Amino acid sequence: MCRNIRQLHNFEPPATTDEVHAAALQYVRKVAGTTRPSARNAEAFDRAVAEVAHATRHLLDDLVTTAPPKDREAEAVKARERAARRYAP
């Protein structure tokens, strides 16, 4: 489940609201142990996702670094290369 949580800090352009929400959703799914909450737990689940996304946005806004911003496409190419080596026959 948590493989979908990606690093969001220090990219140009900055992480979008959708990326932050997706990371929060994956985190809450992992903690809750389910990908879909029951109808009875849906409100608590959705509230947790919103709160985690809110905290994540604040964290990303407050972090500082002296490193140059990363390029999303270059990082994606590196990830594909690592996967090709890892899963090569």
C-alpha cells in the first residue's frame, strides 16, 4: 500500500494538492489497514485523510533546503532505471 507515497519535498514545480492528498490517503489506508472503510467508518476515514493532507501541506511549506530543486521527469527516469535493474531476469 505505501509504495505509492512519493517524496514531495524539493521539487519544481512544488507538490500539487492532488499529490498531497494521494499521499495522505495512502498513509491513512496503511494505518487503518484497509483501502476502503466501511460506511460506518467513512466519515472518520475521510476526516483523517483531510487532516493528514493539511499537516503535510504545512510541513512542505515550512521545510527549507539549500539543495537545488529536483526535476520530476529526471527522477522518474531514475526510478524506472532502478526498477529495470531490480526486476531484470
